[in-house]
Amino acid sequence: MKNTKEEKQKLRRYLDDIYTRNEASQLLDSLRDAENKDLLEEVTAEVWEASADHGRTTSAEREEYKKEARQLLQSLEHGKRIWFRRSAYAIASIAALLCLVFGSIHYYHYTNEQNTTYTLANTSYGEKKQVTLPDGTQLVLNSCSSLRYPSRFNGKERKVELEGEAYFRVAHNEDMPFIVTTRNFNVLVLGTHFNIKSYPKDEIVSVNVESGKVQVDLPEAMMRLTAREQVLINTLSGEYAKKKEEREVAVWIKGGLRFSSTPIRDVARELERVYNCRITFAPEYEFTNLISGEHDNKSLESVLQSIEYVSGVKHKKEGKEIVLYK
């Protein structure tokens, strides 16, 4: 062939069912030359290697594909060399076989997905819940959180959807990564213990790794965390900070609270979730306070008094609400 690269591309398009009749006829005519035998074998090998990515094809499309291949073959001259005839038939057979085999595989996975049911585990104010997933992964949901997961994990990954906070103990499986999707980021792991906090209204969301390692995928970045590392992400500014965290992970499981330069409005939302209360801010004041501190199984009143001590933000009750003011 005068232009091997161009002819090779045409052959690949023909095998992939992307071609015009004129291109196919020209290509098959050019294969009469014995010097092109190696090229045909090379492209055929590449097709087999790439066949795992072949898309699903309908029965009607497969029949049309084979019909057109037969018509093209019949139009060839009677005196074509034996090797070329065998190669041409091989091309049509391989293409039809690929459509049939990999279309069937794709259809099998498609029907599995359609038949898979999903479970929604959720918690209310002041509630925690333990959940065991189909692969043996265990987790604890914090208050006002939800997790959507399939009745069985199919394909090449184990994917769940989280809104809120949860502590995961992921069953190890190198062949099927575990992925947690949230509103702000995705977390990919093979098997590890970690905590995710991603409530939809919070300014700060986070991932905290206890053991193993995880990959955090953000819209504009990707990072890896190992044991005793955490990342804090500001959903308003898009800024994030990765740092060491030697303290115990997920103290909330045992009833504890921990704030580390946490915006006071995020603190208020967490107190609402934990203590099932309603907290508002006096409109005449500006609240930009960052709260730090740790509390072990303390009453709401004790926590509010601690906040007043470190920030000067006071509280009072008005009906069923707690109002913060300065």
C-alpha cells in the first residue's frame, strides 16, 4: 500500500463497523498484494487485543454487518489469491464474532445492572446506625446521614453514595476498588478504615484515614492520604488543606464532639444533628468565629457554655429555639 498508516486506519474502521462502501471496496482490492499480508495480520491482532472495549451491538446490526461483508466478498474477482480470500473471510468472521461475543457480554452486564436493587440506609437527629454491605464492608452512619448501595456489587468496582458522615471498614479486594461518591468529592480505596464527613450544607467537609490509604478525587485535583492523615475542604472557596491527625478517628461514634477551627455555623448544624435541637443566629450580629475543642459525652448546655468561653458567643432560649448572640 502506498500509505500504510491510512490503509491501516481504514481497515480498523472497517472492523469497527465505521466505514463507507467505497472505502471498503478500495481496501479489499488493495489486499490482493501479498506484501500486505503482514499488515492484515497486525491489524487483526490489534483488534483482538482491543476487543474488551467493544460496545454492545444489536442483532439487526450484526446481520446487516455480515450481509454487507458477503456482498463485498462476492464482488471480488474470481481469480483472487487463496490467502487473500481466506483473509477477507477471516475479517468478516472476526468482526461478526466480536459483535456477537462482546455484545453478549455487554448485554449480560446491562441486564445485571437493570436487575440490581438498591437500599437506602439513613439516620435521623441524634441517631447512629451500623450497616453491613454485600461485600462484608462495615460502616457506621452518623446522625442525619444517608447511604445508597446496591444489593450486590457487579462489574469492576464497588460504588456507594453518601450524604452526611460515616466511618468505613472496607473489606479488602484489590480486583474491585471501593468508591464512595459524595456531593463534593469521591473517595477510592482497596481496603482500609476511614471517616468521611460531607453534609450538603456544611462549609467544611473532610476525609480522615485511620489505616491503609485512600485516594480523594476533587473536581480540580486528586490526592492520596495514608494512615493518620486528613484533608479538609472548604466548599465555598474550593481551598483544601492536607495535614497529619494523630488523634482518634471518628470520636462521634462514642458520643464525642471535636472541632478544629470549625466555622461556628457548621458547629451549630452539628449540634442540631446530635442533640435534635434548633439553633439560630441573632440577625444583628456577624458570626465569623472558628471553634476548636473536644467534648466527651457532654450535655448540650455544657457544650454551649464551652463555646461561649472560647469565642464569646452567648446563647439563650426563645421558645423551642436556641439563639446565639454576642
